[in-house]
Amino acid sequence: MDLNINIIIAYAFGLFLLYLVARLLLVPIKIVLRLLYNGLIGGVILYLVNLVGGFFGLFIAINPITALIAGFLGVPGVVLLILLRYLRA
């Protein structure tokens, strides 16, 4: 059983290429999953604001843009959306 150095180098290079391809595919998936997660959290926060704000006449439409703004910025994003709602009205 003779292991040639060329075979060992080829296997090592193949494993390295496999690692690089997996790394390149994994990073965009993480970004997309983070965007989806933040958008869902933003939508829930906006739903709660609309639920409580209904007693005060406050309503913010829940669409992908407002959900992502609330998801990315959190509570300051919701405050920004409320301020924009009052500035527009």
C-alpha cells in the first residue's frame, strides 16, 4: 500500500476547496435567515403596536418594508415609523 505524495496533496487540496465552497454558500444563507428573522420580529412588534395603538387611533401598516425597518432597528425603528406616521398625517 504505497501512498504517493501527489495523492495526499490532491486530497488536501480537494478538502480545502470543499471548505471554501461551503463557506461561500453558508454566509449568504446566514444573511438571508437573519433578514427573515428580523423581519418577523419587526412584524410582531408592529402588530403589538397596532394592537395597543388601536385604543389611541394609531395604526402602522405591516408590510415588508416597515417590518424590516422595525426588525433592523428594533424599538427605535418602531418609534421612527410612528414619528413618520405623524409627520405624514
